[in-house]
Amino acid sequence: MDIENPTVCRYCGEPVYLRSSDKIYGSGLDYGLVYVCAAYPTCDSYVGVYKGTNKANGTLADKELRGWRTKTHKAFDPLWKSHGMTRSEACKFLSVQLGIEQKDAHISRFDIYECIKIIDGITKPYAACALLRNRTGIEFAKLER
Ligand SMILES: [Zn+2]
């Protein structure tokens, strides 16, 4: 599902503008354009765009949500980068875990609760497998490395 470009900040209600990201990352650090709240930096909410476009690559996020999305990537990315799932299987995991359609399962669109649910769904089985292996010496999952 395409997401709409943000026009109003969902945190403070101020308008959202498309600006150069050096306003946020400092001059010399240009990561392209961002949709940023007019009240920035008082209201610390923004979202990037797909490279070379004006299309928001996710939903507007404040510092707290950005932190959760980063944690979610840290938990999720190894599934397909080093733990043997294909990218497509890993994306399916996201959609199954959240009960949403695969085309909507993008971390850049998740809210905090969706992030927590994904991190939980990945780390709990890992923790359980590690515990069982430590207690029994049996390798329960090739996932845990
Ligand atoms: Zn705002």
C-alpha cells in the first residue's frame, strides 16, 4: 500500500515541509530530502524519502519511534542477512507476526507497539533456544548463532 506524504505533523499538528536533510543532520551531511515538522527541532519529527523522489519512505517519526525502528532493524536484519532466511521469508515473518498484509509490513511504517511485537517475536524464541541448548547441550535451532 502506498503511503501518503505527510502534510500535518501527527505529534503536534503543525504543517510538515519537504526540506533538505542537512537541516537535521548538519551541513555536509546531506541524505537527500526529508519531510520535517514545521516546529522542528522543538517537535523532533521527520521522515526520509525514497532516493531521487519526493515520496516519503515511511510514516513521520519522533525520536522515540525512530529509536524503536532502529532496534527493530537490529533484531530483524540478521534473520535474512546472516541467519539463513531469504529476505522474502523474513518479510513474511513480519506480516504474520503482526497479522497484516506483507505489502504493509515495512519497519519504516511501524508504530512503537508493532516494533516491540517484532523484537519480542524474534528475541524470545532465540532466548528459549539458547536456554535449552545450555541446559541440554542439544542444538534446538540453527537460527541461534
Ligand atoms: Zn510536530
